[in-house]
Amino acid sequence: MPHSKLHLGKISYLNCWPLFHELPKVLDPDHFSLIPGHPARLNAGLKEGRIDISPSSSMLLAHDDTDNNYFILPDISIASLTEVRSVILLSRKPLPELSPGTIALTNQSLTSIFLLKIILFHFIKLNQDKLSFTTGEFSTDNFAADAALIIGDQALRLYHNPPRGYQVYDLGRLWYEFTGLPFVYALWIGRRSALKNKSEAIIDLYHALKEIIAELPQRYAGLTTPALAETGNHAAITPSQLKSYWEQAISYRLEPESLSGLDLFYRLARELELIRQVPQLEFFPAP
């Protein structure tokens, strides 16, 4: 019986580059097709059925209107244990002085937006009525807002090379300082409809990812140069900075402490009325 091909979402950032670089070495490339994009675009692909499974924003599970539409792979995530470096707030003001003010939000990640709002309104307790949000990507030319939420490779570049007059706030670090818990940015989320004909392929993907994650620490040093060249980041990020990022800032495991951090994130988002309900996580294959 032919193997059902998975339509697999691919986050086009350095945080996921090692996983997708190694995947064809472990899993037959004929068994999947890659659909690249930033987290918000992959969320849309999952909702619309163009993608079967993808590393995608953890907030998708709480923000989608369709109940029981998704499952997640156990043991695997994109998380930070302490700092993250690639989800930052670049600000002209200290955080306690941002209200009144304006923050420009990226349109690429709902999870990061909610994380920022939880930090500002729940932990720092800024006045929501005196802080406004706009949508727009950061540029040093004629940037009007007081601060900007930035994610991905651009955030990592600015983390190491902040523009003059701005302070860099690492949202993973702030979350850890307030909670003592890891933060889960993305889960491997799949459509339940894909389980009918592609469950075997999904199980194969799960085992391939587990194998890759176990072996990556020994391979990071050899992956930095091709990763920076392929993604066009070699002029702004050094190989040693990228290796440190993968080793110290990014975790691909979904540990019990990470699940505790994820649950707290959902509950705080519900408390701030950013979501209507805390989602129930459904795993496949069953852990």
C-alpha cells in the first residue's frame, strides 16, 4: 500500500532550521512535501486544510473556533527554558514607562503578541487604556512607535546588534523571571482529519523528529555556516552566536515543566480575556 504523503508546514526561521535540514536524512523525502511560512501563515494553512501538520503557534489551539479540530505530537515543541533571543521587544523606554505609549506588533505570531500582553498587563500591570497597539514590522527609518515586538531571525539579529537608542527586552527571559517556567512558542499541531488516511505517516514523522532532536547537540557546530548562508543571516549573526542560540535558548522538547508553563500561559490569557477557554491538549500518538 503506498505511503500517504504529508503536507508539512515549515517555519522559515533559524529556530527550526536544524530540524528541517536533518529531516530528509531520516524520513524519506517522498513521504512529505514542505509548505514554508511564518507561524501565522502556517496557522492559516492548518485552518484551511492545506497543511496536515506543522510546528505552529501554541495559541492556535485556544484561538481557533472549531473544537477538537487538532491534535499535537507529544514530547516535541519549540520552547525556551530561560531566554529565547528571537522574540524581543525593542523599546525606546523602560517597560514600566511604556504606558502611555504605542507598540507596533508583528503580524507573524499571535502567541508572541499574547505573551507580550500578559507580561505588560498581568506582571508589570501597565494601564491597558493608556497603551495602544499598531500593526507593522520594525524599521530604523522613521519608526513612529515607542516599541516594537519582533520575532524570528530579525529579532535574533537585533538582539545581538540593537540600534542606538533602543533597549532589548527578551520575552522568554521576562516570562522565566516572572514564572520560573519555560515558555512554549510552538507545538507540532496536526489536523484530526489527517489521521484518517495519514496516521502511519504521522507516526513516522514523530519518530524521525525524536531521533533528530536526540542527535542534534552533536551536530550544531557543523550546521551553523550552512544555516546562516541559506537564510541570508551570515552578515549579522556569527556562527558562534547561532550555535549558542540553538544550544542555550531553543529547546525542542516538551517536558513536564514546559507543559506547566503552557498551561499557565493559557490560563493567564483567559484571565485577560485574550481567549475564551483553556484548550484541552490531545496527543497523537498517545504518550
